[in-house]
Amino acid sequence: MTSATSTALRFTFAGMVAMAVAMGIGRFVYTPILPGMMQELHLSPADAGWIASANYLGYLLGALAAAGGWAHGRERLLMLVGLGASAVLAELMGLTDMMAAFLVVRFLAGLASAFVMVFMASIVFSHIAAAGRGDLQAWHFAGVGLGIAISAAMMAVLVTEHAGWAAGWLWSAAISACGFVLVALMVDEGPLTNGEVAREPALRMDRSLIKVIIAYGLFGFGYVVTATFLVAIVRQGGGSRVFETMVWMVAGLAGFPSTWLWQKIAARTGLYAAYALACIIEVVGVTASVAIGGRTGPLLGGVLLGGTFIAITAFGLQAARQLAPRAPRRIFALMTAAFGVGQIIGPIAAGLLAQMSGDFFLASIAAAIMLVVSGGLTWSAAPKSP
């Protein structure tokens, strides 16, 4: 094995751990902890939606800030600051029970996860590119599913011990701290660069690019309703505490190999068709989670959500970069903004709809409609072959 390949593998593993901590746990552990918080603190669905949206607002602002040129040369430091902050902020969530504090802490956690997402990707992908191992990108993103699965296993243990909601945050902090140490030891340098970063030209907005940007915003709304409230849906349907964690576990396990599998599908169908197909499959999961009773609906929802949303997130960015190849940072920022707006509106709208209607059925159907439109728009944006 060449030194470039072994370095790429080391950075990919570190990237997977960082994504597990900042995204799988830092962003998504809220989902399995949420039902306990709602029950013990008497939070309404609308309260839960506002807390989720504070996190997504932090992510949006963090990603937009990180996309600027000011961070050039400081990527490793900023990534580690974000990763360390993820652990500290998870602990703070377990040490308070005030709504205002939850909003501030989750906002800052969103900011931290965005820094890890953007800066770790720039570090890992530069080393992968140097080794000519583009196939390893999928395993970097697999960290999101790994983190979700680890947090579900943690919650399963805590549930059997009859621990309260705060224990979920405190144990998340401990796991995140271990991940931080591992990444700090393995990532010993920043991204590989070829001299100075060139100034990117302004984006040229054509019809296809506009369609992809709008579709990505709709996807942000469509996936986040189930990603935020899936375990609360199980709780509302009378599922046991252990079954709740099982549903979240299958979402994580399905997410782990999903980007790799979807890359294989995209190689055959084309990127835009694969995006649309993944959206339709996710629609089935989102609808099943509220329309099919018993254990089948939530389990199907978990598998199909986990098996699609990470890949769709990656495909949307890939499609945009294809349409705007000369301005990758600018288009990343714009796509993240569109995605972020969808993610912020989604939980608030879903929480208010659930509060009005008494369950998450209407909110999930609204999310499914957004996903259908997102898939259709992206499919129609595919460059026409001459």
C-alpha cells in the first residue's frame, strides 16, 4: 500500500469518526432523546420544533461562515474547535431544563457541527484526491449513520436502566469527547492545497441550477420532519421505549452503507435520476411512519429514511457542482443556505401542525409532498444529452 493510500485511509476513518460525533450524535441524538424531554419537561410539539430549528439555524449560519475564504490555513484548528464544542454543548443540554437555554445551546451545537462538516470534508477530500481514491468519500459520509446507530445503542442501554432524558445528553458528551481525542490524534495536518486559493467567479444562474437549488431547499424540509420526530411518532403510537431506540438504530444502520450503495445506483441511472429515485423511496418511508400502524410503519420509516437522506444530501451538492464547476465554494454556500432554510422551517411547521391536529400525520404528509416535488425538480434539471 502506498503512503498516499494509507494516509487517505487514515483521514477517511478520522472523517467517519468526526461525522459520527458532530452529525450522527451532535445533530441527530436529539431525535431519540426528545420523547423523554417532552414527557418529563412537558414540552409541546411546537416547543420541540423550535429547539430543532434553533440547531438548524446554527448549522445554516455556521456553514455559510465556513464557506468563506477567511478560514484558509486554519481548517484543522476550526474543525477541532467545532468537534470539542459538540461534546461540551451536549453536556450543557443535560445540565439545564430551561427552554431558553435549550435554544441557545442547540443553536451553538448547530454552528459547531457545520464547522466540522465543512472543514473536515475539505481536509479529508484533499487527501483522498491526492491518493486517487474518490471511492472513499462514501465512507466519510457513512459516519452519520454510524453516529446515529451508536446513539441508538446508548439510548437502548439507558432505557433499560430507566435513566432520565438528561443522561442521554451526558453520555452523548462522553462518547463525543472520546471521538474528539481520536480525531485530534489522527488528523495531523490540514487540507492539501496547490498554492493560493483562486478567487471564484460569480455564479451564472441558469434554469437547471435554480431548479436544483429550490429542490434542495424542499428536500431540507421533507427529510427533517421524520428525522426530528420519528421517535416521538413511535412514542405517540404507544411503542415501548426499547422499540423507540430500535427504530432509530435501524435508521443509523441503514444510513451507514447508504452513500456507497447509492453511488453504485447513480453510476447506472445517472446522478439526477438517482436523486429522484431516492426521494421517492424516502416518501414511502415518511408516509409509512404515520400511515401504517404497529411496528411495521415506524421500522419501515427508519430503514427508508436512513437508507436515503445522507445520499440525497451528497447527490444534491454533486449535481450543483456539476452545474457550477468553476465556483464550488459559492455553490456550496448557496445550496447549504437553501437546505438550511428548509430544515429550519420544517420542524417549526411540523410542530405547529402536530399541536393543532394532535398527531404527526399531516406534518409527515406535507413532508412527503415536498420530497416528491424535490425529486421531480432535480430530475427535470438533468442536462439534456445532445
